[in-house]
Amino acid sequence: MWRRRRVRLWAVVGVAALGFMIALEIAARHYGLPGPITNQVREVVFAPKSGGLLYASMALTLVVLPWRQRFVAIGAAVGVDAVFWLVRWAAGIEITDGHPFGNGALWVILGCAVMALTRRTGPDRVLLLKGVGLGLLLVVGRKTGDTWLLITSKTRPMVLDQYMAAADHALGNLSWPVGRLVTATGPFGFGLLDFVYGQLAVAAVVVALYQLRNVATERRFPVHHLVRTFLLIGLLGPAVYMIFPVVGPVFAFGDGAVHWASVSVWADSAPSSLPWSVGDLWPRTPPPISAPQPMGFDGITPRNCMPSLHTAWAVTIFIHSRKGPRLIRFAGAFWLIATLAATLGFGYHYGADLVAGVVFVLTIESALRAYDRGWDRSGIRLAAHGATVFAGLLVAYRFLPAEMARHPWIFGPLVLLSMASVIYRYVRTTTAWEPKPTPTPQLDPQPEPA
């Protein structure tokens, strides 16, 4: 009975996910652009936009296979990519918007799906289909995220950056000093942080592969792993974007890409300034304290700042890397610190966004862990605490930003203490949930025979 209910639950989730993607496809078509389904199908043949992500997704799929079959699959992916490269080279096709590799990885994932349906039966088929679903969820999540960003830019003409900038006075306008610091590091600092910022999903896959390393031998997935949290962040985060549209300080209070073109050695010329910004203030001059109001912005820039999902994802990597070996723990800490520096130093987020991102991800982690435990009292309290603090932050940023700016020594510590309370309660509760080692009973020594 329990297994039948679980199958029905997964069937409902699958149908809902398919319906959601179809809705996003229709919405994207409404604005004259291809949606997530079209973009993913194109990558079967055309140059993919995310070759590294496709190989990372293939790696997630291969965790269910033994090593010999993994090597065969990797060889097949490289071979397919080599054939595609030769065909494009012979036909004189130049890749201007994409990567020269990645098609082979997608072909291997789809091939595993066909093999599961035609060559596997019983638990082996279910396990392989789970691996295929895990790999496809990562790439499909990327495509749906891109479509969500398009929808935010088209349906939210007014942005609330003035509210966020005013509220951020309570935290010292962190993006401005960090932006000046990153600018001072020159092309090297920018390039390093840009690499960390852009390869966040690949770093997550590395940690996930460590967590899923025993799936092939144990023939089952662990109860809780990083990929679940990663996907749920990407699903729920854009809904908050629609409620609280924000473009970020480099766009609302700066000159957008002009600043980074000026510090990049590979930029030939700087594009024209954005006519929608309040002024060329970032990162030199923090915005003055004034009565905030919604401001119009262009129909291109995504409203994807509140909360900072890059911060949420980096915190997820950090949390799930804590039980790994020293190298993975170090990498998780480095990726978190570098991601926080990039989100602020590039002018993509306000400090208040980062606080909300931390609370957001800990709430999701709490809910997932509480679900795994059957929603006991401690789990419900933990998730409710995070959700309450997150809602309180949204309300404060929207309705109390002027007061926060005028009284930074009151509201700044309150904001940080609210985030700290969620962190403390999460660590304390989840630590109590960890299974306690049972001591080995000591046997009384037997007397020596006379």
C-alpha cells in the first residue's frame, strides 16, 4: 500500500512538472521566444548553451551504473561530441552562441532512458529511470529558470530597488564597498569570481556525486541529498521574484555592463549606458536616504535579486559538503565565500538580498528534513521559524525601508540577529536529529582457569 501511494505521488509530481513546463513554453512563445522544452530539444542536435552542465547532468545519471558501464557511457559521449565537431567543422558552421561539446552527454542520458525501458526490468529499471530523471531535472531546471527570468522582465515593469537600497543602509550598503574592492583587484579578481559565480551548478554536482557515490552498490538513493534542495530553490525562488521584483544595484544605480567592460581586458568596447538607472552611483557613492518608490525599468533585465538564489545555492553546497572529506569541505567553504563576494562585488545583489537568501535556503532545508522525519514537532517548529523570519524580512524591506535607513544601528543588528536565529536553530535542531552512536557493551573479563 505504501509503495503504491508513493508511485501515485511521483506520478502526480511528474504530471504537474510537465504541465508547468508546458505553461512556461506557452508564456515564452507569447513573447516571441522559445521556451524550455524547445530549447532543450534543440540541444539534441544544435550546439548547447551549457555543455559543462550537460556533462555534469550525465555524471548524476551515471551514479546508478557500475564503473564499467560508466566508462562506456563517457566514451560514447566523447565520441558523439567528436562526430558533431567534425561535421560542424566540415560544414563550416561557426558556433556563436553555445559550446562545441555537450550533445554527447545529452545523447547518453536519453540512451540510458531507452535502455531502462527496453533492456531493464523491475528494480533495475526503476533505479536507472531515477538516475535519468535526476540528470534531466538539472538541465531542465536550468532551462525553466531562464524562462522564468524572461517572464519577470516582461511582466514586472516596475522594480523595488529604491526600497532595497534604503533598507540596505541598515547593513552599510555592502555592495558598494565590496564593489570597489573587486574593482581594485582588476581582471584577475574579476575573472576568478566570475568563474566561481558561473560554475555554481558544476560545484553542486561535485558535492552531489560524493553524496550519491554508493547508489550503484546499495541500489537506492539516500533519503536527503543536495539535488533535492537545489531544484526546490530554483522552483520556489522565481515566485518571490514576481512578488518582489528587483534588478540590482549595478543596473538600478549604476551603468550596468559598462562598469565591468571597463575592467575586463577582453572587452573591445563598452556598450551604451542604461537609460533606466537612477544615476551612475555604484560602486562609488551610496544612494542618498530618501522616500523610496517603485521605479520603471526596461523589459530585458531580469528581476532576480530578491532573494539571492546564488547565495541560497552556495549555502546549500556548504551545508552538504560538511560531511565530506577535507578537500570537499574546503571547496564548499571557498565556493560560499567567493559567491558572496561575487554577488556583492559585481553589483548583482544588495546585502539585504543575501540575508534573505540564507533564511530562504535554511527554511527549504528545514522543510525537506522535516518531511523526511514525518513532520514531527521539532521539524514543524524549525520550518515555521524560518518561514516567519523570511516573511518578516520581506515585509520590513517593503514597508519599513525608510525607518531602516534612518535607524541603522537598530535595524541592522535586528536583521542580522533574525538571520542568526534561523542559523542557530537549524544547526541545533539538525544536530539533535543526527543518530547517536551506540556504545559497545564492555564484557567482564573471564577469570583465568586454575
